[in-house]
Amino acid sequence: MAEEIYLSEANPTSLADVIVDNTEFGAPRIVTRAPPRTASSSQR
């Protein structure tokens, strides 16, 4: 339940450059890769 709250409130995937699905530890996979950030979008 805590993980569900964190994911919905913090929305960490919107801040991630790369998301890795490590559900299967022996075969992790890249789920998505964010587009390169521009100079204006990297200033937070």
C-alpha cells in the first residue's frame, strides 16, 4: 500500500531518465527511456 501511495503522489516515473523493470532479477529490462532534456527543462 505504501508503494502505491508513493507512486501516485510522487509520480517518480515523470522524473526518471530511464525506467528498469527488475521484476525478474536475472533478466532486468529497460521499460522506457525519456527524451533528452533541453537546457530549459533541466533547470528545476
